[in-house]
Amino acid sequence: MRNQEKSLSRYTVQMRVGVDILTGTFFYVEVENDAKVVDLKREIEAQQKLPQDRLILFLINNGQHHCLNEEEDDASLVDCGVQDGSHIYLFFNPLEDGSSTTHVVFTWPESLWW
């Protein structure tokens, strides 16, 4: 029994998250169940060669929109509502252009309205 418990404790459970870039690219990312927002961003960066510091992630879960922003990088994905099979939409922070203020406006596609 103890050997079985030891082997189970080494087993790590992963969740598979679908990521949709509004350019039409869709891909899956696998992260540990105890992963943080920053871990998901790192995995996206590694898979898609996208700069992690510019990623903006939106989760739509049970009719609620949730932006996984920089302030939440250390939050667990589970605490943010991400679970196995979640669908995340990926946007990008604009490049710095030297201006003192930057305004970002998102328009949701009609297919996401309910």
C-alpha cells in the first residue's frame, strides 16, 4: 500500500486549456493543476514564440468574463476559474510608443455574446 501511495504522490495532474488568438490560431496548452497565471503565459510563450510580457488572457466561464492580467500573474489558475477544458482568448498589450498614456479597447465578436 505504501509503494502505491508513493507512486501516486509523484503523479502530477495536468489540465488542458484551449487558447484562441483572434487571428484565427487555436492551440492547446497543458499546465499542472496547481499552475499560476504566469506559468500559463510562459507555456504560451514557449509554444507560440510570443512575448509573455505582452500577453492578455481572457477567460469566459459560466457567462462571466475574467481578464487574467499582470496583477494576477501569481494567482493560481484554479482560483481564477480556469479548469481542464477552459477556453481562453489571447490578446496583446500594445508596444510602447513613448506616449504617456495607452488606451486599449476590446470589442467582443458577436459569436461571444449571449
